[in-house]
Amino acid sequence: MLTLVLLFFFFVLLSIFVQFLRPVMTRFTIAFREISTYKDVLRSQVQQSCYGDRF
């Protein structure tokens, strides 16, 4: 019986933790996506600059 109570308590704490963690992870995902986009834009600009100097 004590094991079931502890298991239930663990799952309740886990669900609360996940509910608070989800918005934080969403923000990190958006930030990493924006950094990746910025990096791709910067890379393409550098490539265009390098190719423009050659021709």
C-alpha cells in the first residue's frame, strides 16, 4: 500500500514538473531555431560575398 502511495506521489510530482518545464523547452526550441536561421542567412551572405569577389 505504501508503495502505491509513493508511486502516485511520484507521478503527481512528475506531471507538475513537466507542466512547468514545457514552456521553458518551447522557448529554447524557438531560440535554437532562430539561431539556426540566422546562421544559415549569415553563411549564405558570406558565400555570396566570396563568390562575388571571384567573378
